[in-house]
Amino acid sequence: MTVSMPVRRGGSTLAGASRTSPGWLRRVDWLLLAAVAGLLVIGALLVWSATLHREDLTGGNEDAYLRKQVINAAIGLVLGGVVAATDHRWLRLWAPVLYAASAVGLALVFVPGVGATINGSHSWLLVGGLSLQPAEMAKFGVVLGMAFVLAERSEAHLRHGVNAVDVVPALAIAAVPALLILAQPDLGTLMVLTVTVFGVVGLSGAPKRWLFLLAGGGAAVVVFAVQSGLLAGYQLDRFGAFTDPSLDPQGAGYNTQQARIAIGNGGITGQGLFNGTQTQAGFVPEQHTDFVFTVAGEELGLVGAAAIVALFALLLWRALRIARQADDLFGRVTAVGIACWFGFQAFQNIGMCLGIMPVTGVPLPLVSYGGTSMFASLTAVGLLLNVHLRTAGRPGHGVVVQERMARSRF
């Protein structure tokens, strides 16, 4: 497949112009960065509070998880910075490689001695004493892979949008990681990936009938997973506890009940950071990872919890605005995919803490403790910045955007 390269204008590449021309700092999306910075700072404090008195986790070092979270964020920021500063042509060239690497990572989970089972899901790799979750990077890989295929096919046929023929290979790109994730099984990540694909197809300009086909296919996969016994017993119990929280209050429903108690304790202004009764007593399982939002609800109250939701809303608004202003399909699809990924995963995580979504074990992006999730999320933020800088740095981009919006179905 031939990779389409950006056109040179005025003797410099579009991505290069955004980095080297004067005033590039003014083109940075500072609101996006402010939202990300706010989530990172709040997340570090919440993780610290959730692990402060957990000697079973920290080994007596109260600052252990705070330091790990800061290191994870620092590495993620470096990765995001590299992606933001990379020439857009190289991102297009490396998209198939990154997608293939994410698929290989998912396959390695099933290699004996390499893959590991944690919390009932065989979705981890043990590398040099570190535990990595390839499914987190697979979200990034699928977004890049679908954007690459849709952009290459539309540009090769001199089209500005996506037709029905283009959707088939794009869905094939998403199907391989989805099947590997289903085999683990990691239902939470599969749900996030499904919504991401649905959003990409729906907002790329593809015929709307594909949305109905995807919805029907997703329902069929759920029925198959339940009827075939592919889902583990504890996963089915979680769905049962979601429909009836009193079904198993000491088992499958325990997490949800403790999460509700913690959030209910917070009231309007909370009990104060590091002072939550449920949090400091360690009653909420996996509180520094999957249930980190309950720390905010208990210790920062409705005000702190609402601040987190507002920061995510700001992040999603900027991502969708970047997608709307992008004047090439690759940039538009990647921004849309990242917005769908972050938006649904945040909704799923916060929803399970509130009891309005089933417990599926997905982290809260940029907030929960976890290296792989942090790396993937901040790399995606770097890609958003790359698309924004390249669009903002293009001569006459305002006119181009208006023309593109007039003819696009997005």
C-alpha cells in the first residue's frame, strides 16, 4: 500500500513549519494541556491517598506509589512530546508498524512464561519484573491503524470522505485486536474498543447503515460470549450484581457497595484529602487503580468529583474541536478515535464507581495508577497536539478548513 505524503508548501513540510516557524507556542492547545495537567496532578494525589496506609502494597514506604505515579507520568509525557514533535509524514509511515506491534503484544499474552493472569484476566506481560498490559496500547494502535487505512484509501481514489468499501478493511484492522482481547477475556477493554470503532466509523462520513451493522454485530458477540462460556464466572457474577446490587453483597457486589459508601461519605466538600474513612481503612478494593474516583468522591466531595468530570469534558471538547478543524482525514479520524476512547473509558470507570455501569476493571485515563495506561493515554494526547499544531501551522488553514467542512459529512 502506498503511503500518501504531506504536500510541501512554501518550501517546508507542514509538520516542520509548525515546529520551526516563529510563534509556534501560540499554536499549542493550552486548554488541552491544562486539562491533562489537572488530571495528572489530581490523579497523583488520589493514588497517594489510596495507598498511603496500605502497607500490604507499599511495604511501609508511604510515598512508594506516589513516586511510581510521577515516574509513569514523566515517561508518558516524554512519549507524548516525541509524538507531538514528530513530522506528520513519519507518523503516517509508522502507523502500520505501531498497529502490528500492538497486535503482537496481545498475542504474546498467550505465550507460556510470558503472559500472566492478574485479577482473573490473562491480559498481562511480565517483562524484567514489570507487568505490562498490551490491551492499553492496542487502543492507540487500532486508532492509528484505522486512520491510516481510511486515509490511504480515500486519498488514493481522490475522495474527501469515506464510502462503504473503505469501512471493510478498517473494521478488519480493528477485528484482530478485538478477538485477541476477547480471548483473554478483558471485557472492559473490549467495550472501550468497540465504542471507539463505532465512533470512528460514525464520524468519518461512512454510510450510516454501518452503524446498525456494528451495533447488531456487537450484540451478537455478547450473546456468543455468554452462551459459549467464554466469559469467566466472576465476570457474569459482576453483571448479575450490577442488575441487583443485593444479590451478592460479600462477593461480586462488594466492590460496588463499598464504592457507593465511600462516595456517599463525601457529601458536598468531602472529608478532606488523606482523611476519608473508607479510603484510609482500605475498604474499597483496587482503589488506586479501577476505583480511584471513589477517593475523590469521599475526600474531595461533590466539588472535587465534579472538577474531574469538568476536566474530562474540557479534554473531550478540545479533542473534538481538533478533529473538526483538521483538514486531512488521517488527522480527523485519529482525533475522533482518541475522543471516543477517552470519553467512553472515563464514563465507564466513573459509572461503575457510581453503580450505573457494571464493574469491568478499566482505569480512569490519566488518573488511575498504572504504567501502560498512562503511557498510552499521554501518547494519544501527543498525537492530538501533533494534529493541532500541523493544522494551525498550515498557511491559509482557516480557508482550507471551511472548504473541507462544506464538503465533508463529518
